[in-house]
Amino acid sequence: MSDSMQFVVQPGGALTGRIRVPGDKSISHRSIMLGSLAEGTTYVSGFLQGEDCLCTLNAFRAMGVEIQGPNAQGELTIQGVGLHGLQAPAHALDMGNSGTSMRLMSGLMAGQAFDVRMIGDVSLSKRPMKRVTVPLSQMGAVIETTAAGTPPLQVKGGQTLKGIHYDMPMASAQVKSSILLAGLYAQGTTSVTEPAPTRDHTERMLRGFGYAVQTEGNKITLQGGGKLTATTIDVPSDISSAAFFMVGASIAPGSDLIIEHVGLNPTRTGVIDILRLMGGDLTLLNEREVGGEPVADIRVRYAPLKGITIPEELVPLAIDEFPVLFVAASCATGQTVLTGAEELRVKESDRIQVMADGLIACGIDAKPTPDGIIIQGGQLGSATIESHHDHRIAMAFSMAGLRASAPMTITNCATVNTSFPGFVSLAAKAGVRITSHE
Ligand code: SPQ
């Protein structure tokens, strides 16, 4: 994919006032999937109208599910068809840039009576799918990938699935979710053990739809053959989107920003812990629970940051926030060391290499390692940064622009719309001197 969207950020500026970032991407995907497969009508509010979640939505519409909305408030009504009510789509399902759609849908499609082909964009077409197709084939699924183990995926319908126990080799919520969702269609018990806790939205939401899921330590278990009962879902704001502003406000002198209604699921809050370890000034206000997920407003004030060794147990809890945390590390005093984060190499881009290249271009001493990076804080210069079709790279360098010595240009930024429509206008409203250009 080539796109001509560029962001230009003028240095300086402080982040102030109150903002609300869009809905949580992970929860939005799952609301469409489970709402479609439930019995009855599911009502969703706060749905993220980003391209990734719209790919999931369009896939279920293509399989015969009636979905009204989303309207401007992110309200959706899903007429669930039950676990066995989907119809064969007339064409391949296009998952765009979205790994979550393709990996979770692999598990669901494995249990259908019909064949499905799933395709993706240039970035998704490079991402590894064997991590889901191998365990799914142990359950009896038949899924073809390219010889390299990448999309397109061809899922053969009409298979009888049986429950398995799977010891996951990597900490991945997408792998866990794919197996559990296939487990809904499998005979007997399906269980997974994860090497470290990962986001648990699938388990929480299955329970919200009345499906029994047991979690004992790092082992999650469910029985096949149950049913999902429609419910109401209020999607909180996405902590992964809020993270750009948490870092922006932490590094821009004079900042004092409140980010409202942010989802604080404990499997997602590593970014707050890491910023606090670096000396960040973050306060949680008005803590509450909304639809089974903890939520709060987050006040972030500028604070001088210091480099740290990031505790490995926080890595899966902050996995999508590392691009912008690397920007925080570049503005910190001293050295920041990240290890145990090799998963960053198989995201929408190789986020270790792409961030290192960009930071080095800005004059920062950044050394990529096989499973992390070592960053020496310093003065960010300016550069033209290629985002590699990765929304989080584009938004991370937008925040770097706050502290750069001259204007920063970021190219190929259209993928920001996959997770954060309206990013530029919200960032400008908060105080980032950012403009977008076609
Ligand atoms: O959907 P996609 O493209 O994989 O999105 C990313 C992101 O940065 O937006 C990863 F690149 O988030 C993943 C996340 O990294 C979303 C996700 C989920 O909703 O289950 C889980 C994480 O991926 P993984 O591979 O660790 O399971």
C-alpha cells in the first residue's frame, strides 16, 4: 500500500486541557465477534470507528449478520445469529491492516460449515500466522497459509474440532483468543496456558455474554457447545491511544492534561507503571467500573524523566506502547534498557528496528538488540520518518516532534486511521503543533 498522508510537527507546545481518545480497539473487535455470534440483540456504545474494527464489522456483515450503525457516538446494534447462524461470504474477507481480525477470526472460521478466504494489506500479508494455524490444526482445523506462513489464509469448513490443551510458546492475546474462540465450536474442553499474562478482554467478554470461562493462574479453560447470550457493551477509551498523550504530556514542559474515561484493564496498564518508574507524574481520577472493565480519568503533568531498565514482567502489559515509550526514553536522562520484547518485531512493522532507525535519524543513540533496545536519552533532532504502514510509529514520532530541535515530518501516515481516527485534530486541540498533508 502506498499513501501520501504526511504529518508535520513543529517543535514546542505543551499539552493541556481535557481530551477523550476513541474507543478501545481490542474490545471493539471482540464486541462485533461475540455480538454477531450471540442469541439476541447486542447494543454497543463507544465502538472504535477505526479501519481495523470496521474490517471485522464488514466481515460479519458479509456473513449475513445485520448490524445497524455505528452512528457518530459509536453506537451499534447487532442482531446476533447464534454460534451456528453465519452464512458463507460471497467473497474473500479483507482484514486490511488488522492482525487481531485475522488471528481471532481464524479460530472462529475454523468451526464454520463453509470455506472462507482471508486477505490483508501489505503489512498484514507479512505477519506470521502459523502461531494460530498450528494449534488450530491440532484441534482439527484445516487452514492453508503461504509457504512463508503468512496470509492469505484459506480456511476449509465442515471440520469437526476437538478441544486441546495448548501451552503457548509466546505471550500473545491473539493466539490465546483464537484457540478459545475455536474452543466454542470444539468437542470437550479447550485450555491454554500463557507464559505471562496478556490482555484478557476475550475471557471477560465471553463471561459478559454468559459463557463460562475458568481462569486459574495462567491457565484458561472453557467447554465447547455452549451459547452466547446478547448483552450491552460500553467500550472505554483505548489506553493504547491514550499512551501517546501520556508520553506527550510527560515530555513537553508546561503540560497538564486530563485524558478521560480510559480503560484500565490490569492486563493493559504497563505503560502507566513504566512511565511512573521513569519519574512520570500520572494520577488516576474518578476510578470506576464500566461494563466489567475498570476505567478512570488520567491526569498527566510534565516531569523530567530518567532512564530505567524496564522490568520484563511489564512487557506484555505494555506491548503496543513501546514505540512511544522509546520516545519517552529518548527524552529521559540516562539509559533505558528493554529486553524480552522480541514480539515487537512481528507487529505492523518491526517496531524495534523501525523505531531505532527513526531515533538514530533524529540523532539519538539507540541500539536495537534481538529482543529489545538500549536508548541513551539526548536531544532529539529532526528528521523525515517513514512509518512503514504502522500507525503506532507515526503517532510515536508525532509526540517526538514536541521535543525536536526543528520540524519533524512523518510519511505514509494513513494507517493512523486503523486505530485512531481524528488523531491529528485531537493532538492539535491538546497542544501539539501538528498538521497533516496529502
Ligand atoms: O491487530 P494488530 O494489528 O495485531 O494490532 C496491535 C496494535 O498495535 O494495534 C499489534 F500490532 O495490537 C495487538 C496487540 O499487540 C492487539 C491484540 C488483541 O486485541 O488481542 C493483542 C496484541 O497482539 P499479540 O500478538 O500480543 O497477541
